[in-house]
Amino acid sequence: MARQRLSFLQIWNMCFGFFGIQIGFGLQNANTSRIFQSLGVDVNHLAILWIAAPATGLLVQPIIGHFSDKTWGRFGRRRPYFFWGAILTTLALLVMPNSPTLWVAAAALWIMDASINITMEPFRAFVGDNLPDEQRATGYAMQSFFIGLGAVFASALPWMLTNWFDVANTAPAGQVPDSVRIAFYTGGAGLLLAVLWTVFTTREYSPEQLTAFEKAEREIAGLGLHEEPEPSVNAYIALGVGGVLLGAALALIVWGAGLEKELYVLAGLLFAFGLAGVAGAWLKRIGRTDNGFSEVLADVFRMPKTMRQLAVVQFFSWFGLFAMWIYTTPAVATIHFGAVDASSKAYNEGADWVGVLFAVYNGVAALAALVIPLMVKVTSRRVSHAVCLGLGALGLLSFLVIRDPGLLWIGMVGVGFAWSSILSAPYSILAGALPARKMGVYMGIFNVFIVVPQLLAATLLGLMLKTFFGNQSIFALVLGALSFALAAAATFLVRDRVAGAPA
């Protein structure tokens, strides 16, 4: 008994919803600062807003994954979460550009983050549920294609409305320009329609069928239905004490050394994780582990070996990405446009050019998603991913070498391949290592290894540049390239079940 191979059109329908999700993300990322500034707020003084998305995802994704694993009804397993998440996201997109005050806009942002995560998390498990292992690389690459396409469309939408349809891109003080408001309305409609297309054109296997598929696949591979043993009370206590002590120590270091205040968030997360370990130990000791909290916490301890190995790859991959996202604008403006004053014409020309470069790598990522499955067929998932990460490292290093800003797009080609592979290869490998009944929760837990490097990049990179590199932003891109290279090396240490190694 095995999953049926799906046609190209079926895979297209299954992944099309990601196009809509990325429109929502793209509009949020490109216009949040603009909306808050229109309300008279300097967003540089509101650091909490910049960590809203990762912090929300850190909490929401494992919870939604856990509940979607246990859902089965008339509308399927994952699709109810797509549906309601898309409706909530669309409502938030309608509210945010019309926010009368900062706090309404902030609330809309958090609701939007939570809603997008409700929709997005089950999508990762959805592909793993529905595709046989040999088609998962294609399925996740198709998601990357739609992510790239959605990002380009969302980023360009306000510009298109202004330049193609003559919609005003300026507004009186305290108001959001019409181009941004209409972009959010258009994006909300596009998101809802794209997700609904997937909901109504794709079917799902029942939990019983998925269990039967998993049993048959592991028997063919000579593997039993093995899971790591339940964590002991002592394991929970070690987690609790370690988390609390590390969190408290980090908070004291941040306070004593006057480091970036965002590091308090990381300290708080460590402390909270420690408290979760203490609570887990208490529930284990009194024999009350039949609840969602205990189950998710136990799953963290029982992560398959392949998942733990991929966590290292993800950490360095996303650290490199955030180094690029945070520091490309000041690096290009300073090195390639000779500007350090953020209010100068030259600096803003550099910032505009970075927007074009980012559109290039997102466009390349969409095209690379069509090439990567061919690379996998010729080599393997590990080799293909390592090659793409290597291309990304070379792309970021090229900013140090190339001085003509008109040629910087060359490096973005490599970054586009890395971005496309980061969005697909780890999930393709991971899906084959996860028990079918835990696909959702583990995909949610996997998000932790995206959030932590984001927090570290946002807080430590500035300190590193100031301490070791004379505040020269270009070296953040060099550190990003090094991080990509480390991720590529770590990829070869991952056991991919397709290669015959047990997960």
C-alpha cells in the first residue's frame, strides 16, 4: 500500500495556496514600516514589532501542527486550518491600512501574523501527507515557486497601482496612501482565492491511510515503526533548570553590558522554555500527561535524528538570510553609492536599487524551483541543497568584490537558488523522517530553528560589526556568506532516508 503519484496539475493545485500566503507576507514585510510611520511613529523605536512574526510563529505553529495532526472530519485534516486562517488573514489585511491609531495597527499586525501562521504551518505537513517520498522534492519546490512569485507580486503591487493605474502614492499626514490601501485589499482577495483554490481542488488521506502508508514504506526500507522513548522526569528537570539558568544569565549579561534590548526576548524565551520543562516534570510525576502541552513537549525531546541534524542546517541558513535582509541596504548604499546619510538622495537611490535586487532573487527563486527537482534527480537532495547554499555564499561574497551596482544582480542569482532550496529541500528531507501522525507538530517545532537565528542575527550582528568590523555593514554580508557555507557543510551530515540511511 503506497501513496499515489500525483500529476503536475494536482501538485500545482495543492501548492497554489502558498501564492496567496506569500502575498500576505510580502505586503506585510514591505509596508509595515510605511503604515506605522504614517501614524507618526518611528518604527526603529518599536523593536517588538520586528519580532512579532517570528515570536508569533514560535508559539502558534507547534500548537496548530499538534491540533491539525489530531483533526479529521468532513473537510479533511489540514484544510480547515487553511480555510479559517485565510479568512482571518484577509480581515487583518483589510483592517491594517485603515488603522486610526498605532495600537489598532499593532493589533492588526499580530492578528495577521498569527493568522498567516495558522494557514501556513499545515501547508508544510500537507505536502508531506499527500506525496510519495520520490515526489516531495517536486512538491516543496513548487511551494518555493509560488513563494517567489507571490513575493515579487506583493512587493511590486503598490508600484504597479501607482505607475500603471495612476493611484496616489502619497497622502496627508496621519493617513496611508491609496496605493498601499488598495494593494492590501487586492492582496487580501488574492490570498483568500488562492487558498480556497487549494482547499476545494485537493483531497487528503485519512489518518488510518497515512499510518498504513508509513508502515509499508518503513517495511520496504527494512525499518520498524520506531520512536524515541518517552522523556523521563529527570530529562524534564534538566531542561527546566538549564532553561531558567540560561535565560536569567543572558538577561543579566544584557543588562550589565548594555547590549541590544531585543536580546531580552531571547532570554525570556529561554526562561519560558525552562518553566515549560518544570511544568512538564510536574505533570509527568503526577501522571497527567494526556494533554496537548505534555504531548508537544515530549515531541521536542523525541525529535527524529534527521530532524536534529537538519536543525543545524536551518540555523546557519536562516542566520545568513537575516544578515542579508537586515544589512544589504546600508551595505549597498555605503559601498556602491557612497552614502551614509539615510536622508540623502544617494542613500535612497541605493535603497531603491536593493529593492530591485531583492525582486531579482525572488524571481530567480521562482525559476530555480523548476530546476532544483532536476538537480535532485541527477545528484541527491543533500548534494543539491549544498550546491544551492554554496551558490548563495558566493552571491553574498560578490557584494564585497563587485563595485558596479549595475552588476550586483549577478550575486542575486546565487542567492535566489539558495532561497528556493532553503524553502524546499529541508522540508522534503524532513517529511520522510517523520511519523505520519506527527507530521504537523514536528513541522511546527521545526520553525524554532528559523526563529532563533532571526533573533540572534537581529541582535548580535550589530554588536559584531561594531566590535570587529568598524561598523561596516558589508561585512555582515560576508558573515552571511560564511553562514551559508557552514550550512552547506552541515548538509552532508544529514541522514536522508532516501539514501538508505535510517532516520
